[in-house]
Amino acid sequence: MSQRSVAEALARKLPAMPFVAGHWQSHSSAQPFDVVDPVTEQTLTAVVEADAAMVDRAVESGHDALDGEWGRMDGATRGELLHTFARLLEERAEDFANVESLDVGKPGFEPRVIDLPQAVATFRHYAGWADKLTGQTIPTSGYMGRSTLSYTVRQPIGVVAAITPWNSPTMIGAWKIAPALAAGCAVVLKPPEDAPLTSLMLAELAEQAGFPAGVLNVLPGRGVTTGNLLINHAGVDKISFTGSPETGQIVATAAAKGFRPTTLELGGKSPQIVFADAGLTAAADGVAAGVFANQGEVCAAGSRILVARDIYDDFVDLLAERAAKVVLGDPFDEGTTMGALINARQRDRVAHYVERGREEGARVVAGGSRPDRAGFFVEPTLFADASNTMTIAREEIFGPVGTIIPFDDDEQAIAIANDSDYALAATLWTTDLSRAHTLARRVDAGAVAVNGWSPLDPRLPWGGWKLSGHGRELGLAGLEADTELKTITIVL
Ligand code: ADP
């Protein structure tokens, strides 16, 4: 059996339905939805959509878990359950990688090298935090002449609605589930309708790991139906969302009713700045990976490539060579380095931006067309001689399209980098230490890396500002974001 057939068989065998209060729900008043393979354009499976009653039940069961055994469980025991979950995920990593490739259309090495190891590491990292959430003892000036014992404790924020995007649903799901469970919260996960399959597998693992019913509920469904019901549910205490700024705004508006906190990660138009003193071959490899990895469907994609004028022509050639070497194809074919985009809408959106780039006068130095084959493919594309005012430099394309802009000096590089509606990530390519440290502080981005990409590591906080959203996931910041801080004072 080919690996593709193995993956297709796995997808057909999955419980394609909501997982609520520890049970799989096969009956819904909502219409099921089809999950389409982006490479063959064929339906992989039909999934039962979570209806209003299931959303209610999921949120309620989250509260039941918090009021029951889960709420009383000590951190060390929660940590053990998270370790068990991590082990089970590691054991099934190959199945997850196959299904993620099939569902998202990404080449097999990506989930094997990035998504799955990162997801496992995230569960392990937060398993270790579950018994280390401490407060502070704080001296005061006393109360009416008496001294006090004042201290803070961190409590779980409650039921967390986690809404994930289709580009890396397992890894981003882990980013939201693991810290919330470590903090003692319950989670209602709404996976993306375009790629929900591995999230259903996460529900299977939660059941196997032995989490009490209601601790992790998974509600497959469309954004406008299930997602909308979830974000407007009064029983949801916090919303953690990764997706587009447009949907992020809908989420923030819904959360404002009741002043429920949100963590919003909404993408970017991240600059990669290549200085004349950079090691050019390594920089070209890194820049190409930064713009083309995962078909460019990455919130942190380094899609604005700013290059020092002294090296501009040479560097454009180096990048164009790398784009030409990309092998588009079936993620299950040996040698494929770029798969298909998620759906026809996304392919057409990318094609529209490529057209705009041409109309606005940028020069295509690689790609620029749509391959003549089935599947939602577009060629990796690079525009040179672009300006930062062009649409292709301002708007997030979420596809394999890079816009190369020249600059004359450091001041201009920073001015161009920061002239953006987004502030998520940035990379600097330079061998000058002083320049690296000085400019890393000046560039508007939640994560800056020098001479490489910021490693996706659960220990490092992740998130941005401006249209890129607010709040941080991962690291201690991501854990604290799933807690409420309470101050307790005893008058002695
Ligand atoms: P895209 O348009 O690229 O699919 P979105 O930001 O719309 O990106 O999707 C990210 C996630 O948000 C998905 O899980 C999607 O189902 C969900 N979503 C979309 N619209 C809404 C909405 N109105 N309310 C809640 N969730 C939504």
C-alpha cells in the first residue's frame, strides 16, 4: 500500500464527529461538511458539524469538569496526564503526519520535522509547568496599624475556547490545549473546517490518556456556524484564536461582551532584512525557507524581503535560483518540496495578488503562474523591484509569494520594515553584532531572529501587535494567559 493510500484509509476510519463530554456525537441538527484533499480535489470524508446543542453541552461539560475531579486535581497529577498525552502523541506521530499532509496538502517532511515534534514538545513543556504555577508573597504597609500576610495565587481562567487555523492544526492546537490544561482549565477546541482531521485524533488521545470527561471537547464545524456559536457563548471564559485579522475582529467583538480575555494571533507581513555584510548563501537559503515553507501558508512567513542595494542584484538571483528548485507536487511523492494550497478560494486569492503585483509594476523573477494540473497549486513566486507601498508589500497573501524591496541604509531598512500594519516576526541577516542587537530592538515584531528563523520552541513566547493581534502564546506568558491572578490578604 502506498503512503497516500495508508493516509486515506486512516482519514476514512476516523470518528468524523464532535467529541463532547467524553462521548462521540453522531447526531447533529446541522448539515455535515466535506473535507476535501487539496491535491486531488476529492472528498476525503464528511464530518458531522457541531450544532448549538453540542456547543452548549461542550461548554457546560467544561464547567462540570472544573467543578468536579479535574478542578480538584493537583498540578502534579495534571502534569502526569499531560505527559501521558505527549507519549501517546509521539507514538502516533506517523499517523498524525500522514493525515496532516493529506488534509493540509503539505509535504510529508514538514509535519515529521516540524509540526509533530513541536506538538509533542509543547505537551511535555507544559506537563512540567502544571505543578509550578506559584504566586508571590508581597509585603504591604499594613492595615489600620496591623500587619498583613498578602500573597497572590494563579487560578485557572475557566473554560477556554480554542479556535485554530488550517495551516498547522495539530501544532497550533497543542499551543492552545497544553497550557490551558496545565493551568487547570477546560478546553473547547473548534478546529478549522478545511483541515479538521488531526484535531479529531487529538480528541481520541485525550480519551486514551484518561483526562476526565469534559476537559477537552472538540467541535468540528464551520466558522460562521459552530465557531460563531462558540465565541458568543456566555459560558466561555477566554478565547484563544489564530486566524485572519478579519475573523480576529469578529472574535474580539464577541469577547468584548462580558469583557472576556482573548489571545489573538492574526498573521503578518514579516520583513526579512538582508544587510550587505550577511553570509549571502546562508541568507538566501534562510530567506527562501522563510517565504516558501508550508506553501507560504504561515502566519510568520517572511514575505517582505528587504535587501541592501549593494548586494541587491546578486541576492535576487540567489533567491530566484532557490525558487526554481522548488518541486511542486503530491505531498506523498518523494522529492516534493511544496504541496498545494488549502482550497480553491486560497489559490484564487494568491493568483489575484500575483496579478496585482504585475499591474502595480513589480518584476516577476520566479514563478507567477498556476501549474496546469489538478489540485490547488500555485508556483512559488518572487517579485523584485517592488516598493513598500504596493499591495503585495502591504497585505498578507498567505501563499508562496515574496516581495523583494531594495534599501540604502539601516535607517531606511528599519523605516520600511516598520511601515506595516503588522508586527509579528522579523529576521535580520547580518554578521555585525552591534547592528544585530540594535536593530532587533527597533524592529516592530513580537519575535525577531538574527541569521536564522526564530525556532518554534514551546519555551519561547509567540505573538505580535498591530493587526497581528495581541497577547502571547507559549512560554510562561502563554501559561499565565490561561490564569486569573488573585490577591489574598490576611490581616494579622
Ligand atoms: P481563513 O479565512 O483563512 O479560513 P479564518 O480566520 O476565517 O481564516 O479561520 C480561522 C478559524 O476561525 C477557523 O477555525 C474558522 O472556522 C474560524 N472562524 C471563521 N469565521 C468565524 C466566526 N465568524 N466565528 C468564529 N470562528 C470563525
